[in-house]
Amino acid sequence: MALLRRLRASPDGATAASILGPCEEAALGTALWLRAAVTQGGGKAPVEVLAVGPDQDDEALAYALACGADEAFRVWSPALDGTDFYATAQVLAAAVRLRGSTWVLCGDRSSDEALGATGPAVAEFLGVPHLSGARHVHLAEEGALLVRHRGGDVVRELRVRPPAVLCVAEGPAPPRPPAPAAQAAKKRRSRKASPQRLELSALGIMAEQLRHRQRFLGAAEPRGGSAEILPSAQALVDRLKSDGLI
């Protein structure tokens, strides 16, 4: 399963010109490449794509379907509005568990927020290993994957066994979507050409579980003489706007 999200252009949620960031493009391309490799060997590896977000995320899912993904799912609820990556990861993990996915591929980090926290958090909720900074994923024996990983100046090739979450940083580009006429014909032939919606109730999650975290352990300390801790996310956005940074 590939986890996707429509790229944002600004903190207020406006969409960017590109549908996916480069890491998510790499995750989708890697998933489709692995499906082709497994199919060539006589196996089956359907590619499902998943997003947690409002209606505009359907554009990312529709793009993935046009590139060749088999099915697409979106989860959204007003209870998710304003929550952080931890709640998003909780919902993603529940959807992955519902679909019974063995491999989970996501972008190593988004181009807009660049936190790189969602994939590892999904793995934590699933109770499976994860590998960040995955590059050039290939099939190995016995259902394992060979994954190139860069840590600083050191490049390693690791063997990863399922189930696992791979946070993909580099990989093959997904196939270009077909022309509109060919895409329309494909939709007429397939019942799975549109994203499907999953409700929180189907995932066994109650809205009350998705509150934004409002406290943390320890004390925040500025790093460097010019650092300043702002009281809220909105204060940070206001400061960035006033400084002309966004």
C-alpha cells in the first residue's frame, strides 16, 4: 500500500501546482515497479493507495489510479481537522490493518512540511519495523526486499522482510497517466477507477481519540542566542508572514 497526500502550497492548506512531492512520486513509482516485478515472476501484488484528508486529496488518489494503482481509499472526518501527524498516523495504520497490506510505502518526507514523522509513526502504530531514507528498492528471495539506504556519507544495502514500512526518498518515477480519452475508457471498464471512502467507524476509531496533543514531557529550550519559542502554531504562521517568508 502507498500512502499519499495532495501537496500543499501554504500552511492554510491551499494546494500546490504539483499533485505529489518528489518523495511521494518515488513511493508510488516504487510500488508500481514492485508490482510489475512480482507479476513477472508469476505472483500477485496489487497496489492500493491511501490518503487521510479532505476532498482535495482525491486528486492525488485519482492521479495514482491513472498511473496504474489498483484501488484508492480516502479517510476523512471533521474530527481530523487540525490534528497533527500522530492522529493521521493512527488513522493510516488502522486503514492499513483493515486492508491487510504487507508492505507500506510512503514518501520519506513531504516537500511542504518536511517532517518525516508520519511514516515512522505509522510503523509504531502497526508494531512493525520501518526504514527511512529508502532508495532503489529491489526484490530479494523469500519475499524480502533489498533497499539501499544512505546515512550521511555511508550507503548500505539492507534486506528488509515483511511486514514493514518503507519511507522512500528516491525511486523510479510512476508511469505517466494516459491521455484523457484513454483514461475515460479505462474508467468505463473498471469499477475501481474512483477513490473509495473509508469511515472512522470502519477502522474502529472514535472521534474522541483524535484530539490534538496539547502537552509534552520535558521543557522547551531555545537553541542559539536568537531563537524564540512562540506560543502556538498560528503565532508561528503570523510571524513567518510578517517576515515575508511565506
